[in-house]
Amino acid sequence: MSNKEIEKVHLLIIGSGPAGYTAAIYAARANMKPVLYQGIQPGGQLTITTEVENYPGYPEGIQGPEMMINFEKQAVRMGADIRYGMATKVDFSVQPYRVEIDEENWIEADAVIISTGASAKWLGIESEQRLNGFGVSACAVCDGFFFRGKEVAIVGAGDTAAEEALYLSKLCTHVHMIVRRDAMRASKVMQDRVLNAPNITVYWNSETDEILGEHKVEGVRIKNTKDNTTQDVAIGGFFVAIGHKPNSDIFKGFIDMDETGYIKTIPGTSKTNLEGVFAAGDVQDKNYRQAVTAAGSGCMAALDAERYLSTKA
Ligand code: NDP
């Protein structure tokens, strides 16, 4: 790391979901000159959803991608410096804190807001990785369209899996839903909808033994874990909906986290174990995970950062 490569900023915001952009709006209005790096998926998880009906202020609802463009525009209008780029490493052992962008440039920041969100979890089997993008997807809303008029499978039993199974049932001829226990975790109303859908078959006590197909998904081998039998089902698309993992790997060793990688904040604040490093949004919230709660915590992080920076000054 040579000195000439290091840019110095007052407040660095990592991540561009509702938490990051809200932090940027508040910080820019408070003249903190925030620099925000958008990460690999500018706009975050809302860019892979369709209609958002529960964000206050949009009585008719709004498309997720459009909402995130609005968030970005508002942050830019307030004067935030929004940049495309990914935080790839940090060194929080020294102050100012150091963050590496795109594995090449280092930035020094007096304060950092972590709003890196969460990403879809995968099963971890070889065929899932090999056929990813060739019929394997973690987002029915994004990719379901490609399987119109075909049979598909979905694995998972939470609200996301139920919601996505129902979404797919409207596009596809049949949905095979693979559930690992004899019960679903999804809310009762969602379960009822799934169980009453004429073209959804639930496979209880079942796991994905193998996704079949050489270059694209052609089937799935479903294993019943009660009697150890398997059956092959012909499908064109395979969807994984088994939850999310917080995007916190690069902060390990510096920032306190729980056993699943969610960043710990001091209750009622956005403060982490490190002075001047704050966390907002899904990376620190495994309970609510809503756009509006993420935006609220982004506001908290900007206000906490402002107090910290003004005390330091
Ligand atoms: P959840 O963590 O709630 O559910 C994950 C599901 O995947 C569980 O049923 C789990 O099984 C299953 N699973 C996990 N790992 C595996 C694996 N390796 N193989 C097979 N199955 C696996 O995640 P969701 O994304 O569904 O939901 C996250 C949160 O968001 C929840 O609080 C949910 O209520 C909320 N949500 C609300 C919605 C709404 O209200 N409209 C819509 C979507 C989400 P098991 O049950 O056996 O652990």
C-alpha cells in the first residue's frame, strides 16, 4: 500500500440498499461529504424484486428497481458522492480506517458505515454451482419468466420459498417444492396458499440429491430422507429459496458478529464495537429485514456518525 494510492474521505458508506442510500442522504445534508461505494449489486436486494407495496409514501406501490433509482437520485441531489465499486478488504486496526476498493485502491476514512446487506444462501452441491445461470437461480421473481410454460422445482420452506412458489405457479405448468422437514416455516397464510395451489406439489422430508442435466437443468433427483428413496422429476428450472447470509466476511476479525455473521450493534444505536464504525440494514438485522427498517437504521447510522465526527473534530 503506497501513500500516493490512498484517498482520504470523511465518511465512507459501503453498500447501496435502502440503508446505505438513506445514510448518504442524511450525511450529505449534514455536510459530511459522504462517499458511497455501491458494491456488486447497486441498489441491493430490492433491485431483484417486483412490486413493493409496503414502503410508506407510495399508495399505489412501486417497482423495487425504480424505488432504488429514486433513493440514489435523492442521495446525489443532496451531494453524496456515489461510486461504482466493491469494498474488497478492510484494515480497521488503524485510524483513519482503511478500506480497499476493487482489490486495488485504498481509501482512508474518519468514519465508516457498513450497509452491505445480505445475499441468498445456496445448497452447496456441485450440480447447483455448475448449472448456476443455466436453469439454477436464487430469485424466482428475476428468472421465473424464462421458465414460462415449463415445470420447475423450488427448495425451501420459509415465507420467501412460499411466496416464490406461488409466483412460479402462475407462470409455470407445475412447481415441485422440496421441503426438508415435515413442516414449513412459512406463515400459516402462505402455507395455506401453497397447499391449496392446484399446480404445486410439496415433497416433505425431502432433499435435493442432485440437479440433473449436463449443460442446463433437465431434472432433479429428490431424496426422501425418511425412507431413503429417490425419484427423478423432469424440470427446466431449479430455484433455491433457503434464506440469506449477511455480507460481512471482509469485516471478520475487526467487527463483532454473531455466530451467523450478523454484525452486532449496541441496542438502540448503529454503533459497532469499534468507535467510528457503524452498521445499518440487513447486515446487522436478522429479524426485520424490511426496506423501511433498513432505511431507518441508515438514518440512525448517519446521525451516529455525525455525532462521532463532530466530537472528534
Ligand atoms: P427463512 O430463514 O425464514 O427460511 C429458510 C427456509 O429454508 C427454512 O424453511 C429452512 O428449513 C430452509 N432451509 C435452510 N437451509 C436449507 C437447506 N440447506 N436445504 C433445504 N432447506 C433449507 O428465510 P426466508 O428467506 O424464507 O425468510 C426470511 C425472513 O423474511 C423471515 O422472517 C420471513 O418471515 C420474512 N419474509 C416475509 C415475507 C412476507 O411477509 N411477505 C416474504 C419473504 C420473507 P427449516 O424450516 O427446516 O429450517
